[in-house]
Amino acid sequence: MANKESLALELECTMLFEANPYLIETARGLESRLGRKSEDLEPVLELLVKQGILQKIGAGPSAVFRYQEPTTHSEFDFTSELEPI
């Protein structure tokens, strides 16, 4: 698969899981949902797992993938806004 096609499929998978954050699906199920070949999907899914976008549960053909919501960290410094007593 060409790099351009791979990037498009990566985006397509990411958007599917972001739009359906509780979706849990096998590569075979994604094949039918997206109308793509599993040979094309599997390397893209593994890449999304490495990037932390998807979580893979299990192994082999029965492995399922689910969206892994990104964690956000915020730091607040309120001490500069406090008035001395």
C-alpha cells in the first residue's frame, strides 16, 4: 500500500473510533465496516496501537481494537493570583 493510501486509511480508522469511542472491533469487523482489506488494515491498526490511539486486546484474528482516549494534563498555578493576608 502506498504511503498516501496508508495515511488516508490511518485517518479513516482514527475518525471511526473517535466518532464511536465505545466501539470494540476485530480487524475482520473493521474490514466490513470500512470496506477495506484486512491486509491493508492490520499494519495501520498496529501503528495506531504504537501511537497510543488504539488499544489492542488479545492476539491473532480474535484480537479486538478500541479507542484509547488521550490523557490530558493541566497545571494551574493559583498562588500568583492570591492576595496576601
